[in-house]
Amino acid sequence: MKNKVICIIDDDPIYQILVNKIIAMSETEYDVISFKNGKEALERLSASMEDELPEIILLDIEMPVMDGWDFMNNIEQALSHKSKKSAIYIVSSSIAHEDKEKAKTFPEIMGYFSKPMDTNKILEITKVINGKKNHND
């Protein structure tokens, strides 16, 4: 992968298409890869080459097979053999205060966004990544 990559982990195929279009409209230099649940994402990311890890992961919380919290509980072990790390952002329809607080307990999570995503949120995330700052609502 030559371009920077944003990974979408969300079980809603329509949402994946929408975010893909938003990223394209934001005119950032990111390619997009998508997975329908955390288990599929962990398996593929674990098997990928070091430089093929995405710069950004947009992670939904509620998904079948492996939800976002289970993904977070397993990512460190699954990707422990890689020195490159991805910046993870929760993107959820949940507005529960408990979910936002739980996200803060994972140092890998850079921020929490409520759905729907828009161009401004994508640009904010890419600016944060380029500046390596944390964003937590």
C-alpha cells in the first residue's frame, strides 16, 4: 500500500459506502479498506505486512461476531509483533456516556465520534494524525 490507509470496521455496508464517499470528497490522500466485524479485521491486519497497517481505524462499537470493545481487548496481542501502530477512533451511533468514558480507558483510542461521519470529521481526524494529537469529545 503506497498511500495512507483508513480502515473502516463496521457491519453496516451502507455506512461503509457512505464513509468511503466522504473520504473521497474530503480530498485527503487516503485509500480505504473495510471489514464487517472486529474478528475479520484482526485476522487480516495481523496477517498483513508491517507497512500495510492502516494509519487510521474507524471502529464501530456494536457489531456481530466481535464488537468494538472485544476488538480493543484483543488488538494489542494480535498486533504485538508489529512496531507500526494505527490511530483508532470510535465512530458509533451510541451516545451513551458510559461508552465515551470506556473509550478513554484505552490509550490506543484517539477519539470518539458520533455517527454520522462527515467531511469535517474526516478532515479533523487526518489533521490530528498528521499532528499526532489526541481528540476526545
